[in-house]
Amino acid sequence: MPMTSRTRWVRCIPRPLLVSSLLLLVPLNTLAADWTLERSAERALAVAPELKAARAERDRFAGLADEAGRWPNPEMEIGVSDEVGIADGSGGWSLKEYAIRQSLPLGGRIAHRADAADTRIEVAEAQTLQHALTMEHRAALAFHQLQWAQARIEQAKHQQEWTQRFAHIGDRRARAGDLSERERLRLNLLHAEAQAELAERRQVRQAALATYRGLLAIDQKTAVTLAELSRPKAPPALDTLRERLDRHPTLRAAARQVAAARAEVKQARAERLPDLAVRMGRERGHINGRTETTNHIGLSVELPLWSQGRGRVDARQSAAIRQDAERQVTARDLGIRLERSHARLAGVLEHIDEHRTAMLGPADTVLEQTRRGFEHGELTLTELIDAAQTNIRATQRYIDLLLEAREHQADLRLAAGLMLTTDYPEQNR
């Protein structure tokens, strides 16, 4: 079943996006079928090194979290001495003592440290989603730019076809003696302008195709065909998008940053309580003429005379306040971007409908009627050229409006945190 080019408005998945690499296993010579927006986004995510780096960053935090929840290792002490040898006259060196020392973290510092580390993993997962959302946006812009370039080529081809018809009409009327040489040359010039426009449009498409191929890692030998550029559907209501804005990956990452900073404040407070260390050991010594082994157990604790750790607590609290302020800034800016993108898209869609009704249709009709009138000698060359130029401007403006609408649609998805790709299995960690 062929894939549809219709853009889907989908709910952002609430868990980390882990892109499947299955698409990379498909030979590139099988990718010659029509590319859709969704398929382009899938391909971009499958080959993006940004996502590979983001997943590696998540794994780094997972490794740190594994260590954060562990107790400190015990310490082993071994001592040798010649004391016993001197005392019993045997001489030489022998084992004097050995001991084990274990620190006992107090105040729940390990739990707070583990909470902070686990929250950092959630931050990295949300940032992975944000990278995926950004890559989808880039892929969408490249896709629509290529669609636009292709549409402008098709428009230029049509322009060349009817200007060639005009030139043939001019040649025929000039041979009949009812059209001057200057007017005939003017029609040929109009056709030459159309040919130059077509050549320029093809160069623009080559540049857009290079960007698209590079972003999606498509081989130069692979044919690329796209669905036609079309008018997008109306977006969801603004209130609906606002209600789910707190699930935006950027805002989720900011919220988890705040949670991690607050957990680190609790960790710093717990670290103000010094660790208690337990030491257990055995020692050999010469007592009353005999070699004896004695057992020892002791406790040690740091004396917080010069530093009580208040500075670390204050620093962590300030960091938490800063993170919360940055989260508020992020929420504010996302709300502004969402409303602006929604308004722009709605405005362009309205403009497209008005332009199609008021300009595009009438311009086609006027051009066809003027062509017939000129062919029969009823209308002047000036009227024909004016109708042709009006038609060109109307058609080009319509194509530009379609591109503008698609770009605003992509911007709205980025601002709202809406993703196109939701069918990938998540990787179990």
C-alpha cells in the first residue's frame, strides 16, 4: 500500500524515543519509491548522528547513576614490622597487623545522590526526544523545500509551453502581415525568459535535492521522487495544543533539571553530617615474653571545625533556583512560539484560500481568453503580455504560499512538541 503524503497531527510519546535502525538495513536502491513527509522523518532519525550522541549521553548518565547508589568500598590495611623478631630474638620481619575500615554514610546521602543521578537520566531521555523533534523539523523543511523547487519547475515548464505557443502565433501572424517584427521579437523574448526561468528553477532544485540527500544519507544514484506540494489541513485548536504543552520534550527536560537540582540540595544537606568510619583489625605483639594476637575495633568521625558544608548547600540551592527560573523562561518562550506559529499558519491558510479564489482561477481564465483574442487579432500584444505576467505572478505566489504554510506547520509541530514518528519500539535499558 503506498504511503500517504497527508501530514498527521499526532500526540507526542511520553517516553524516550529510541529510533529503530531497521531502516538502515534496507538497501538504498529500494528507496526509489515516492518519499512522504513521514518517511523522510523516519529516515532522518535513523541516520542522524545527533541521536546516536544523545543516546550515548543517556548511557553515560545511566553508568553514573549505577555508581551513585553504591556504598563506598572498604579499605584494607596491612602492616609488617620487625618488632616481634627483635623482642623474641628471632630477628626478621613478620606480619604486624591487618585491619578493615568501612565508611558508613549517614543522613541518607546515598539515597539523595541516587535520586539526583536517576533524574539526570530522565533529563537525558527528554533531551533525546528534543533532538529527535529537531531532526524531524529539519527533515520536514528540507522535504518541503524540495517539493517547492519541484513545483516551481513544473510551473516554469507550463510557462515555457504557453510562451512557445505565443511565439508560434506571433510567427504566423507576422508572416500574414498583421504583426510587426518588433512585436514578434517581443513574443520570442517572452519565450526566452521562460526558458531561462526553467533553467534557474532546475538549479534551485539541485541545491534543494543536495540538502535533502545529505540529511537523509541517500545515495546519489538513488532516484528521489516526492509527493506534490499541497495545502496542509487546519491545525488543532490552540487551546488543545496549550493543554498538552507541559509534555513538550524541552519543557520536560527543564522540569527534570529542576528536580535533579533539588535532589542535589538534599544531598548537600546530608553531606554536612560527617561520615562515621568503623575500623576492625588484629595485631601481633610481644607480651610478657610471648607473642600474642590482639583484636581492635574503633570508630572515627570527621570534626567539622573549619568547614560545615554550608557553602555547598547555598550553591546547590542557588543552582536549583536558577534551574527553576530557566524552566519558567522555557515555558514562557514555548507558549509564545506556539501561539505565534499557530497564528501564522492559520493566516497563511486563509490567504491561500483567498488567493486561489481571487487570483489563481481568474488569472488562468484571463490568460486563456487573452490568448484566443490575440490569436484572432482582437487583442493587442500588450494585453497578452500583461495577462501572461499576471498569471506567472499569481501561480508563483500560490506555490510560495503553499511552502510558507508547510514551513509554519513544521514550526508549529516543533513548538507544540508534536512528533511524526511514533511507531518505533523503545529499547529496554
